[in-house]
Amino acid sequence: MNKVAIKGWGIISEMGNDESQIIKSWDQKKGVSGNCLEFEHRLKPQKIRRMGRLAQMAASVSEKSLHMAQAEGGEQTGIIMNTDYGSININIDFGRVLKTPELSSPMDFANTVSNAALGHVAVYFNLRGTSTLLMGSNCISYAIRQLEKKGEEKIICCGADEYCVPIAEFAKKKFGKQIISEGVAAILLEYNSESEWGYIVGDAQGGIGFSPLYEDVYDVKKNYKHLLQKALQSAELDENQIDLILMSGDAGSGIREYEEQAVIELFGDDKERRFIKDQMGENLGASAISGVIVSAVLLKNKRYKKILVLGTEVSGTIEAYIISGERRSLYV
């Protein structure tokens, strides 16, 4: 079983950007509005002027993660980022001026690169440890595997996608309601350490073979059921020891039907569960990390003891994490 501690976190989300806002939204079951989100930061203006908006948001949540964890940059601190579209709005804007090259900004071009936000954050905080960009993938499990190899390292897992009108309009037209939300989230993970925010004690990943946002849905109940079983096995827990399941199905796609069927078959219809994207929206590359942060807040506030978080990426990658308020040594 893993002993990966959640040492700090930062989030920009529909549910709020701090602990009290998240708890309030959870209790009120606040729905999705969908739009660009406001966020506050303590970043130095002269050092972020070359960043695009996505990089500024990623730097903001990374700074909060480091501050909460009382951690610093350096050779033992790295960052792994997951995004589905990267700086998509800058890419769209830059594409519009390509026919008039004299209007093209070299600064804008630099920010169109997929790993631009990752690079900006790594330079700003002097993160010289493991540094990797993933696209529509499972960056938390990837980070856990790195920590198992390098137990002394700290890793920021950052998920980031900015609100993009064409994507939001496509999804609204397809599903009949607003499902796309902006979201940027980060957690700082450390191996075999103490934390008030809980521990990732089990994880698993798999795939469904298609994009639930863009492609037609078919029955993938067995994919989710197998994923849930793998996560439980990884944590050396059984179904009865899980208090809450945060399901991932986006707020419009038919995939949520099969995900919930798998949960009910394995855990029973009485197990408390909630589709977290009904409150978070489909925030793309930030979705799984956002769910983990919500779990950490609920655990810290003693609402639950063990929570299973499901994530579904637009790429078709699916993932599961078991978050516990106790380390294994305390409950085995």
C-alpha cells in the first residue's frame, strides 16, 4: 500500500478556491455555471508578465501548494502537469494572425507550446526535480511511481485547463446544458510523511478506448468495475471500508450511467456516492486532482474516513484513488 501524503494543495474551481468555500459548496450541492474564473495570487508581477493566463493559474495553485506544505523548490522538488488542451485560447488567437505574420507576437508563440505553463512554473519556483507534462493522462499515479523510486523527493501534481468558448459551446450543443468549467488544481505529494490532509493509499488506472466528450458512448461498466477492484486491491481494503465514492462521469455524457452501474454492483446501492462534476463541471485535465482536493478537505473536516475518487479524462483514460485520513500503520 502506498504511503503518499497530501502535504498541500491549491485550486481554482466552481466549488471555490479555499477550504471553507469547498465545504459550503459541498453542503449546498452548488451547480455548474461555466465561465472564466476569478483567482487571487501572491505571484510577483514582474515575474509573471511573460506567462499566459493558464501558466499564471498553474503558478498560483502551485504557490499555494508549496506554501501550505511549507516546502521550497530545488533539486528535490518537481512538478508533473496534466492538461487536455494546454494554452488553447492563445493557440486560437495566434492562429488567427498567422496570415499576417507582422502581427504575430513572439511572446504569444512561446506560450502556444504545450509545456509552456509547466516550464513557467518550474522556472518561477526553481523546481529542478522530476518535471513532466502529460496530455489527458493520469499524472497522480505517475507521480506516485516516481515517489516510490525517489522517496526523498516532493512532487507537485498540477492539472490545468482554461475555459474555451468553442469547446464549451460544442459540449452544450451536444449534451443540452452547460458542462464545461474552468479548472486548475495542484497537490503537493510526499512519500512516507505525516499530513492533516490525508494519504493516497491506493490507486489504479485503465482506459475506455474513446473520448466521452466527442465520441458516442458504449457500455464500459466492466472497465470501471475492474478499475475499482484494482484500486481496492492496491489499498488492501474491501468495499465496506470505503465511506464515500466521488464518481467522475461528466455532467452530460451517457458514460456516467455505466460508471454508476459499476459502483452499485461492487459497493451496493446504499453506498454514499456523488458525481463531483455536477458541482465542478467538466474541468478537463484538472478533474481528477480537483476530486482528490475535495476529498482531502472532507477528510480533514472529519466528514469521512476513506474516500474513493474516480477520474475520467477526455482522452479516455480512467483512474481511481483511495484517499484515507489515516496512514496504513494506524488502521491495520
